[in-house]
Amino acid sequence: MPRPEADSRLPANMLPGKGGVFARWVSILLHPFVVFIGLTMLSARALAPRGLWPSLIGVALAVVATGAFIAHRRRGGHWTTVDASRSSERPLLYAVLLGVLAICWWWMRERAAALAPGIAAVAAMLVVAALCNRWIKLSLHMASMAFAAVSLSALSPSWALAGAVLLPLLGWARVRMARHTLMEVIGGTALGAVAALALQVWVG
């Protein structure tokens, strides 16, 4: 299996080597898709129990649609990796993700209205990442995990703690796979945490 290509800004000595397989599995198991499906399930159970299944269906369809788009871009040779690892590949990814979030918000507006502020917070997080993309390619893996860990602190402290404990491991994996630099990992973590804190202030 060929090694994934790194961002052109990354030094050659950061390419995956020993431990790369483990780092890949960490990135897969803690992928934003997985994190947000779990976050939706836990949030819906606590805030909108009757909307649990509609919420999961909506998020699952969003994941499938986004995943299909990503696979198409990768297989067509338009992206170097499934993570859209180059900064030039990110604007289209952000546009697609924001479009999918808009559809999710429309789907859940009556079925699980309590989750609408969370969707808006994630959208705002993506807008900030998109605006920063010219200067820094923030890690969406880290932003998603940090957002989940902080936003769950009031709903499920045990899951929030688990997310916080896994953050350093995920950060190591993203750097080890040469998907991000250390600053991009730290920046993504900060973005996700701030977005979740803003959400908590918003909903009270």
C-alpha cells in the first residue's frame, strides 16, 4: 500500500514510518464522522430523546453523502488524500461540509430542535477554519474531538473526559501521518474548544 502524500509544506522527516499503521487507525477510529455521530447520539439522548432516531438518520445520511464526495475526489485524482491534505483542496471541502450542515439543520429543525444550536456552532467553527485556511490548515480531526469533549462536559462528564484524554493521542497521529504540523493540531484543538465554549454560553 503506498504511503499517503504529505502537505507540501511538511518536512520530509515527518512522513509516516514506524508506527504509521497505528496512527492511521487512530485517525480512522477518531475521525470527525465517528466523533459527530457519537456526539449526536449522546446529545439527542440528553436533550431531545424523541428526536434520537431522526437525528441519527440525518447525521448518517450526511456522513454517507460527504464520504461519497470525498471518495469521488480522491479516486478522481483531484485530492492527494481522503483528508484533503493540501490547503488548496480545503475550500471545496469546507463548502460541501457547510452545505451538508445546512441540510442537517433543515432536517432537524422540527425533529430535534434542541440540537440546532450545536449545528450552528459547528458551522461557525468551519467558517473560521475556512477563513484561516490561507495562513494555516487547521486540523478538523482535532477541532471535532475538542468540540465534542468540551460540549459534552455538561451532558456526559465521563464521555467528555474520554474525549479529552484521547486528544493528545489523536494529535500525535495527525502529525505522525504528516497530515498536519504541531501548530495546525494545536490550532484545531483551540478552535474546537472555543466553539464549544461559545455554544455553552449561547444556550446557557
